[in-house]
Amino acid sequence: MPTLAVTNFNTVCATLGGFITLFGLVSYLFKERLFLSEALISLLAGVTFSPHAANLIKPLDYAEGSESNLASITLYFSRLVLGVQLVLAGVQLPSKYLHREWKSLAFLLGPGMTVMWLSSSLLIWALVPNFSFLSALAVGACVTPTDPILSNSIVKGKFADKNIPKDLQKIIIAESGANDGLGYPFLFLALYLIKYTGDDGAGQSGGARTAIGLWFGETWGYTILLSVIYGAAVGWIAKELLHWAEDRRFVDRESFLVFAITLALFIVGTCGMIGSDDVLACFIAGNVFTIDDWFRLETLDDSLQPTIDMLLNLAVFMWFGAVCPWAMFLHNDVIPIYRLIILGILVLLFRRLPVVYAMHWKIRQIEEKQQALFVGFFGPIGVSAVFYLYISLEFLSEITVDGVVRGDAAQLQDVMTVVVWFLAICSIVSGDNQSWDCGVILLIILQVVHGLSVPLGKLGYHLPRTISSAIESREVDEPEPFHIAERIQQTEEQILRQRHRPPKEHRGRDETPPRPVFKIGGSVIRPGYDGNSDSAELRSEAIPLGNTQIPMNNAVGLTPKTPSIHNTE
């Protein structure tokens, strides 16, 4: 007799597949008309399907009831998505981009990241009660890098093509890719000092000198420098091997297109084995892999890589919506909810905007103050922050005294979990039934603000014009777009394509002009026309269609009847 098998596997497949299928039916509407990012939509879907609501996705069950296993799953999932994203980010940059734009990147990654780290840490130190500045530096380091996944929501799509210059898009991609891997030095400087000097170094031996030595040796030497060398070597070898295979026609088109994604998986796995920075290695490998621009131009019009990228993004943000500790935002022992809200607003305003605006004249891609405000505001916190959060929690769990996590490390774990998740995700949902909690349903802070940046920007620009037009009773077909630059130069890809495009006289003879499109509804037969008229008046009102002409006096479309076609030749 048939029975229902409502297992976790079946439920996850049905939920994930159903959501992505339904979202696909309206994806163009949401992304290109309403300018809502897929990350925001999938995050809200994850909350809806999580144990906090529909209870269709049960992360703790998949981790066999272990919080430690759940943290490991989230960490590995974040690593996987970041690795794929950063290889693709490196691939889509032009040839030798990091070398040519080193000056702009040096300002954004040097003083830019340092000020972002210090300003975030100062705000956290000021608003979290009974919290040391050294611990605040560790929390601030987690939210310092800008997220490459959320950055794609502003540098790709119709809005970006219309309003953001290509040079500005590329520098945003390059910065978000590079600073993800460079978050390690900021984080581990604080973590090593906490381990060896916090609580008078209880349970550890060595002091500050050992901490600084480990920071230079392990973090800069083994983690950063080794990852750069390894990523460059793997990217170069992969490029040469693919050239060799393609020249001999050993590789098919499908394997060629998926090569960059499999390269990302290989680097994530091997760097994980040796304990180096797989995030930075993936970005460097992507840049070196396309140093001659060959692979980038060959795959420019293919959609396989963006499709896999989209599936990973939808899945990871649904997972984040399900695993986020929503209840801890309202009920915790480290920071009250009103301070969390203030912290979110202040981080949004002062983490990145002042430093980018102050040094924008040193960055050639930022030509106007309006662009400086845009780049300064848009520095989203997302997957990379969650990645560094779980790296930190894993490190802090090893700081023990008599087999128990040391007091200052345990407090830092609690603060990190609440603050980083709050800043990275978006909102607070209360599970209690108290009347006060019911009023605090959803507080939109960082990710939702960045997810809604484009529609809010367009709304803020068009709303005064719309009201003014309504008052003056003017009819406007389409409002002007929200331009960040007055004009966007022709892209490098368009120039390269035009160089290889044959002249019109040498193109194939089989090319046919595009067909005209007719609407369904009216008749193409002129009233009183008997099908035999050859008058000049009728010919002047005819619309040519290849070698034929269709009379179109009062016509708005085609009727179900077969119309008479008048041939003028």
C-alpha cells in the first residue's frame, strides 16, 4: 500500500526545487524591473521555510543535533560559495587588471580596509557593554571585507549597464574579491593577542611576543603569501593545460565552459588541506587563469557559469535564513536590542563611506563626488562575514583552561555570533508571544538595505519628479535613469568584437532582415478593398514585408481570416 515518505532529503529537494522554479518564473520581474537581488529574496525564503516559520528546512536535524556540526556545515558551505565566486570574479576582470590598477587597489585595500576595520571596531566597542577594545577588533575584522556575492547585485544587470561606468564596476569587483582574502591579517592579529595576552594569558604560554611572531609567520607567511603563490601557480598551469588541450581539440565545449568552476573546487579543497587562505588563492588563480584574456572572451556570451553561480547563491542565502540565530537578537546577555539597532545604523554610515569619500580623488575610477558616495555606501557585509565568524569561533573554542573555554573567549564567541549575524543578515524575528516582541517583527539593517539599494535609489530619484509631473499634469513615457555617471564608455568587449566583425558587404547572403512584428486584433484589409485594386493610393499606405506589401489603413493587427497579400512586384 502506498505510504508517504516525508524524509529530510525529500523535503529539502521539494522545497529548494519548488522555490527556485517559482522564482525563475518571475526572476526577470524581480531583478530587472523591481531591482531586488536574488540574495535578498532567497534569504527571506530561507526564513519562511526555516524552523522559525514553516519548518520545512531543519538545519539542526541535518547536523545530527550538534551545534558544532552545524557550524562546520555553514563554514564549509560559505567556503565553497566564496571560492567559486572569487574564481569567477577573477576571470571576468580584463587581462592583467590587478597589475594595471594596482594604485587604486592599494588605496582601497591598504588605508581603506584599515580604516574600515578600526571604525567598525570603535563602534562595536562603544555600544557593546563591558567589552574590551581588543575583542572589538576581532569582531570588527569579521565585518571589514566587502562581500563579492552581494556586490554582484549592483555591478550586474540592467541597472548597472545603464548607470554604472564599466571602470567603476571592475574596481568594485576587484576590491571585493581581493579584500575577502585579506581579512585574515586583521582578524588574527586580534585573535592571537587575545589568546596569549587576554585574561593574563591564562592557559597559554608565550605572551605578546609569541602572538606577534605567529601573526607574521603563520598569517602573513603561510596563509597570505603561500596562498598568493599557490593561486598564481595553479591558475597559470590550468591556463597552459587548457590551451594545450584546446589546440589539439581534446576538450569538448561543456568541459571548457565548466573549467573555471572545477578549478575553484580544486583550489578550495587543496588549500583547505594545507591550511592556507583558499579565498585569496581562488581570486588570484582566476586572475592569472585569464591573464591573456583568452578564456574570458571565449566564455563571454555563455550562461553556464552565471547559472551555476546563481544556484549556489540562492542555496547559500536560503541556508543563512534558516540557520541564523534570530531569537538571540532579542534575548541575549551581551547587547540589548536597541543598541544593536543603533550599531547597525552607525556601521552602515561610518564603516566605509567617510574613508572612501576622503580618498576618492586618488582613485581614478571614481570621477565624481556622487560616485564616491555610491562606492562608499555600497560595501555589503554578507557571506564573507559569516565565513570569518565561524573561523573565529573555531579558533576561540581552542582557548581553554582545564578543558573549559576561557571566560574572555566565551564572551567573545557570544558577542561575535550576535553582532556579526545581525550586521550580515538583515532583520530580527521574535519567536515569543509577548506583545512587545510582536511589535518588533522585522528590522531591516544591512543586507536588506543593500539588497534594496537599487530600487530605493531609483525611487528616491524618480519620486519627486513623479509628484511634480502629476501636479503639472505632464505625461512622461519613461523617467530618466538614476545616472551615477553622465555617460558610459564603450566596453572593451564591444571593441574587440567589432574588430573581428566582417564588413557588411562580406557577410553571408543568407542573412535576412528582421521580421516586423504585428499585433493581434484588427484587420489588415482596407474597408471597401476588393483584392484587385492597384491604385497608387493603396500602395502608398502599404507596409513592405520582404517582397510583399500589406495595406495598413486602419489596421492594428491580423484577423483570424487569411488576409489578401498585395504583391507590388
